[in-house]
Amino acid sequence: MSTSSLADRVAASPAKAYVLGVGAALLALVAGSLLFPETVYDGFVWHYFWGPVQADAHSATCAIRQAGDTVYLYSQSDCAAAAEPVAYPGYTLVSEVGYVVTLVVALSGVVLLLRRLDLARTVDFYYALVPYFVFGGALRVLEDADNRMADVALFPYPWNTLLISPIIYFTVFALTLVAVVAAVWVARRGVVEEYRRPLFWFGVLLNVGSIAYLASLALAPDNPVTFYPQVITVMLVGTAAATAATWYLTKAFVPWVHEATGKAGIVVIAAHALDGVANVVGLEYMDVLGAGQDLIPKHPVNAFIVDVTGAVWPFLLVKLVAAVAVLAIFEQELFDESPRYAVLLLVAVTAVGMGPGTRDMLRATFGV
């Protein structure tokens, strides 16, 4: 066996181990669902993961499992009286833990892929992906708006499940991966100088298309959605103010927090500031702004903070503190020794703030 052949096999071994490990976990989950459907599938997989997606896709108050079938209920009293498992649209603590585990596993796989493509050695790759963080939230609002157009829905069931959390994360990941591969392909064939510019602008184009569609609905004769410019103005100004204040305060008093991430930290803080501000405005000030009823919290953490404190603004404070705490974890050694993993951690940290924040901002802006 030649030296180069041995080196190729060694280089490929992490990928093989990853595929085998993930495959074994999926096989165990499928086998458990087939052998013990009521316990594993109905009581766990469906209850915490797929059931909430189905309930959301049908605009139901909740969904229940009866004799292996899914039944949709549309009143709180019926849902409260139903026997478990009962799935409500949105997240639970169990599902959020599951998604965090899935995210960590997915990041490991993406690192291996980027290593194969020889990408993401610097934060320039991270900056090129910023439009896709926004696109995830915008795409989710398309499904929200589509529910207002039952007769001419663009995404009827089951296709609308592709735009509902957590499935939408896989949808956006797939679209982003296609964009990355396409941008690298045209760059390596000399069509463009480097891949990051077309990657960035394609993401911008996706956002323009999504928001233009929402705007067209607001201008339609039957007016299925309503545009509230005062809402998005307040949210963007609030986000900019919260980001600037956090950035300058941390630079003044704990500058070491930004030593590894540099100006990328501004994007991370802005992502979570947007999520916090969008929640504060959407949950508490819609009526004040003349934009209809206040929204309801979609995540357990939001609801918990509101229930405990009796106010929404502490959620913004929690988001900003969390963003700074995460930035403090990054060390220069991580970027030096595992640059791709460090960049992807930045991507993940930003996406979980900017995606939900964009969705809440656009939901409130277009009254959906």
C-alpha cells in the first residue's frame, strides 16, 4: 500500500466514523419506533418533535395521537381534556434540548464537509452567510402568511412542514449548502474571483424575494396581511441601540471578551439584540404602536421569563448577557487550532438569534 493511499484512508476515517455513528443512532431510533411505537414514536418522537410541526402546519390548537393516527383539535378546552400524548405548536424544553444535541452533531458533520471543500478557515466565510441567517426567519414568515391564503396556498400540507421549525432549519441548511457549493464551483472555474461575494449576494436575493412576496400580499386587493412600518422601524432602531450599547460597554469594561472574535462579535450581539427587541415590542407594544394585538411567546424560555418577571424586557437583557457570555467562551487558540469549527460555532450562535428574531420582527411587521 502506498503512503498516499494510507494517508487518504486516515484522512477519510473521521468522516466514516461520523457516518457510522449517526447512522447507528438513527437506526436505533427507527427500530425503537417500529418495535415500541406507542412508547418511542408516539410518546417521544411524535409528542415532542413531529407532532408540534403537524399541529402548526394545520393551524390547530393542538394535535393528539389516537390509535396510531393524528387528530387535530381547535379549542383550548378540547386540548386540555385530551389524553396524552398532546402536541402543541412551538417548542418544549425536551424538544429544545433535542435540537441542541442535533445542532452539535450537525456542526461536526459540516466541519468534515468544509474540510473536504477546504472552506471556512476565516470569519470571511461567516460574514458571507449573514443573509442566510435572516432568510431563515423570512422564510418562516412566508408560511405564517400562507396560512391566510387557504384557497391559493403556495405551500399546502405537507409541503408547509418544510417551513416550520425545526424542519425549516434543515430546509435553510440545504439551500445554503447548495448556494455554497455553487459559489465555490463558479469561483474555481474562474467565472468569479472568489466564492464569498456571489454567496453573499445570492442570500440577499433570497431575502429580497421573500420580503417582496410579503409586501405583495399587503398590497393585494383582499389584503391577507397588513404592513405596519412603525413596527419594523422601532424594532430596527431598538436593535441598533441595544447592539451599540452592549458593544461599547463590553469594549470599555471587558475588552478581552472580543479578543478572539473581533468585529464578528457585533453581528452576534446584533442577532440576539434583534431577537430580544422583537420579543419586547411584539409581546408588549403592538397595541401601543397601533399594530393590532400583542403576539404570544413561541418559546418556553420567553414564556418562562414573562411568567416569572411579569414583563418582557428582561428577555432582552437575558439575550444580550447570553450573547456576551458566548463571545467570552471563544479563545484565539480555538481559531488557531480548529478554525472551521470556531467559524461554524459563530454561525450557529448567530443563527439561533437572528433566525427567530427576524421571524418575530416580520410577523409583527406584516401582522401575521
